[in-house]
Amino acid sequence: MGDFILEAELREKTGRGESRRLRRTGKLPAVIYGGGKPELPIVLDALNMSKLVNNEAFHSSIIKINVGGSRGINSGLVKDIQWDPVHDTPLHIDFHRVSSSDTVHMEVPMRAINSEKCPGVVRGGLVEVIRHTLEVTCRADSIPEGIEVNCADLDIGDSVHVENIELPEGVEVLHDVNFTILTIAAPTKLEEAVEAAVIEEAGEEAEAEAEDKAKAEDEA
């Protein structure tokens, strides 16, 4: 997990019009809520936040938010981000208050590692990821940045299920079914069709050559 501290100012006004005005001045509206306390509307630096939201660790870390005035430090997790569909930049961020000892439920990315060493891939297979994220339960101060799945020993047709993966200490993936995380798939049907077409074409050329040779021998 990373160590993130944000400087924020209290928002005196709320609403769509005020939010648009703030964005035009290089600011990003946000809110802190939960923890049995009232909602706290805040404003952040938009340029700084545009960089942070692309940092994977930012989404799995407790963020300390220093709100100007008498509001002090608030600790929270990123709960939701509203995005500009055109520019792919954040429009608004929701932070949920937590303490380090709180139990939280978070979605974290799944990472397939050592796929280049995978016997199935070496033989032309493909790593087919079924679950790109996993919902984990853990302490707020122990959220993993991702769950790694080692593909080093997998061959074509092999699969990895949730009960096969090694989880960090204190981290659980709650599940009722031993669902599939990823599998090593055989080459696609398209590739197989291309190979079959090449073989068929080669066979036709060989057959034509044989016919031409037989015809030439008859004429001789």
C-alpha cells in the first residue's frame, strides 16, 4: 500500500453549477462520508488528482485528507469516481471514512504472472482471464494492491480456481463456488482455420504439380 496525504479545502457551496465553476478553476469537487459523521464536501487540486487516480496503489490505500480549517485529518478509502466520458478525467471523488482496524470489502485487480514461462503459452496457447478483479475482505490497512496468480507451470487446458490461489495473510476472497480465475486456452479457431487453409492450399498445389508432371510424361 502507498502512503497518500491530500490537502483539501472545505466546500462552502454545493450543487452542479458550483461543481462546474470549481472545475473551470482547476479544482476537483469531492466528498468524505461515513464513519457515523456528517458528510464533508471538499475541494482538491484537479491536476494532482488526475495523476493519483491512475496510480493503482491509490485505490487500495487509506488516504489521509487534511481539510483546511478546523476539520483536521480525515482517513478514508476511494469509494467512487465519476469520470468525464470524453476526456477520461475525474469529475468527482467519493471517500469513505475508515480506521486502520476496520474490516473492508474491496475489489482488487488480478495479475497473471510468469505467463512467458507458461508451457501452454510456449506451445501457442493463450492466457484467458475470466476474473480481472477479485472482491477481498481484509483490514483497511492491509488491502493488497493486487492478487498474483502464477502461471509458470500451466499447460493448455489447465485452469486456476479461486481456491488454488495464495492470498496475503489476513486477506480472504468470500465465495460459495470455486470459480475459475483464468485458464490456458488452446490456439483460437481462427488460427486453426488459417493453418487448415494453408495445409489445404499446399495439398492442392502438390496435387496440381503431380497432375502436370503425369501429363508431361504422357505427352513425352
